[in-house]
Amino acid sequence: MKIAELVTDSAMTKNWSRDFVDYYNSGFNSDDFCLMEKLPFASIFISVIYFMIFFIGFFGNFFVVLVMVQKRGNQRLVDNFILNLAIADLVFVCTLPFWALSEAFGTWWFGEELCKFSSYAISVNRCSSILFLTGMSVERFLVMNKHWDSRSFGTKRNTNMTCSCIWVLSLLLGMPSLVYRKLILVGDKFSCQDEEPSVIYTFAVPFLTFLLSLGVILFCYCSIFSMLRGHVNLGRRRNHALKIIFVIIGAFICCWLPFNIFTAFITYSMVQNVNLSCEALKSLRRGLTISACLAFTNSCINPIIYVFMDQQFRQKVLKNFLGLCHPRENAQSSAMSFSSTESSLLFASRKKCIPATTVSSGAGFCASKREI
């Protein structure tokens, strides 16, 4: 049984229906033959979902990058993680039209180079997203725990180095997609899918990029909430900004957890040589189909969270949008006031440190004028 192919076409028969997205196809050898039925209207629905994710994710993350670049001279340390997270999602969603058209027409038209690159982009996005969220969580933990005030550690240079290391690690972890991803001729159609990858790699990537990172994130936020319980005077601005980050991380977990569960179960079944019934195989395939779509939606969800929870970001996006559509009118809108008292994750003002003497426990909360 192959790890990377839950159900794939077989040259032996045309009765095997093709799964929605070649990237996450998994399958079984001919000895494990089981007639698979596609989800009703799967090709249409999945193609539409992919195009929706593309449009929302492209424009949403584009505006996030735009507004972050515009405030370049006034960036806080957490802004680097927000910017890089948006760039990772932006690169990924640009590959979705290829997968959508491949699903709609039942064949891969774009050559093996784009097959490899598109798969590689998915792997890199999967790794980098959780690692940037982990970095964001650690940064917030250090801010709340006063350690970020150290000039030798909490600097923009070190944050940039952290983001660079995350990119390098993500690019390396995604390399197997360039090796195992192939363009395979099945009947008269091409399919972009994996050859059988290493079992070690299949186990290592979810552990490093999901379970381990999730453990660090949970530790950071449990510690933060434990500190906040005894300090009600820290202000609504900081609390609301932490709430936004918590929602972003919660959305990532909700989007990617089902896919990782299905992938882990499939890998475990392969390693243990578990004989699954035909109905179980069908359920796995359908679950993987739906969970992969859910995982991909995470690349367009962060801008939506910013729009609904961050009023200043919402106003800034509107200003930039009007500026692109009506450049002359943008000169007048540039005087738009951000006088709202609502807190902002992307446009919060820098504050001075809270002295330790103002906190009952003696553990001051200092953000070196870079706090959210």
C-alpha cells in the first residue's frame, strides 16, 4: 500500500475514479483493489472551492502585505511574523488555479515542472505557516514574561534571522515533493502525484510541523493566560490583540487537524499492514478529500480574521482599495482618521513598558515599546 496515494487511477481498469486533488491522492496496489465511488459532483465543487480560496486568499494576503510594507518604518517585532505568514499564503494560493483546472478537466495540463513546483509550494506553506505562528506565540510569551526587553535577544535583527531560519527549514522540509512528485500517464490522461515516499519523512513532517509546534503554542498561550488572570489592568488593547492571534492559531488548528488525523491513520495502517474493508477505504478517501479542502482554506482565512476583528486594518484596506480604483480620490482619503479606540493587531501604537512595581506579583510586563 502506498502512502502518497489513497486512491489513484490504475492502468488495469477505468472503473477507479480519480480523486479530487492529485497532491493528496493516496492509493493501494492492485492487490488492494476496491471499487471507489467519487463524492457526488466532487470535481465541480472542489474546483469552485479552489477558485474561491484563490481569489479571497490572493487579494486578502496581497492587502496584508501591502499595509505591512506601508508601515515599514514603524514595525513591531510581531509584524515580521504577520508579513511572512501572508507571503507564504500568497505564494501558495497562486498555485490553486492549476489544481482547480486539473480537477475540473480530469488531467494535468501544465507539465512536470509546474507539477513539482505546485506540490512543493503546498509543502512549504504547510511547514512555514505553523512555524511562523509558533514564532508569533513565542514572541508574545516573551513579551508578556518580560524577557523580550533584552537588547541582546529581542531585536529586529534577531526576529529577521528567526524568520529566515523558518523559511530555510520549510524549504528543506518541502524538498521531497520535488523528488517524489511525478507526472504519470494513466490511460489517456496525466496525473500529478507522488511516487512512494519515505515512511520516515511521512512521520517526521507532521511531527515537526504540527505536533511539536502545537505543543510549543499551547505552552506559550497557557502561560500567557495564566499570567493575565492575575493582572486585569493590562488594558483592553493588549488583551484584544492576543485574542486576535489566538483566533488565528485556532483557525489553523481547526483547518489542519482533520487532515493530519487522516494522514496519520493512513500512514499507521500502512506501517502496521492493517487490512481495511472497502467501506473503510471509501470513508478514508472521502475524509481526506474534505479535510484537504478544509486545510487549503486556511490560506485565505487570516485576512478575513483581520477584517472582522481589526477595525484599523479594515479601514486601511478600504483606503488602499479606493486608492487603486480611484487614485485621485485617494489623496482626499489619505486624511482618514483612525481615531477609533478599538484595538488593532496590525496598527497598534507602541507603548512603554509596564514597571514591575505596578504588578502585584513583581513580574513586570515590558515590551520594549514594541508590544501589541
